[in-house]
Amino acid sequence: MVVKGQARVRIENRQFDLGADQGTYVPQGAIHRLGNPGDEVLEIVEVQTGSYLEEDDIVRLEDSFGRAVAGPRESGRVRPRLKVIPT
């Protein structure tokens, strides 16, 4: 949910922008990206659902902010994937 600013969202091959008071759903396992295409600070609220809500289930396919890019844990579970759009 966008609280302030404008978000550029890509889920799989679909890209769209969201403004204040707008949100979207990212299905489990979907490759997705989030970025700020504007000059205003982007503030969002992210809500995770499911039985496992830790950060170590994120598979980073690329990262412009220096965080480790790593594959899924050895458990073989399907992992959500996050790609960050540089601002």
C-alpha cells in the first residue's frame, strides 16, 4: 500500500504505477520489483501473509543496494523473489 509518493511496480511481465492509497498483491513465487520513479519520498506499507514471515526466504535476483544476492535455502520451498529498481 502506497502511503505517500508514487511507486513503480513490476510483477512478472506486468509494470504499472501506484499512487497514494493504492496497493497491489504479489502472488507467492512471483518475480517482482518496486521502485520510486518520482522526486517525492516513497512511503509504503508492506504486509506479508503465510505461515513463514522471515526475511531469509527472499531470493534476490539482483540488488543495487549492496545486499547479498543469493539463491533459495536448501529446503526446496518456493521462495518469493525481489528485485529492487534503483532510484
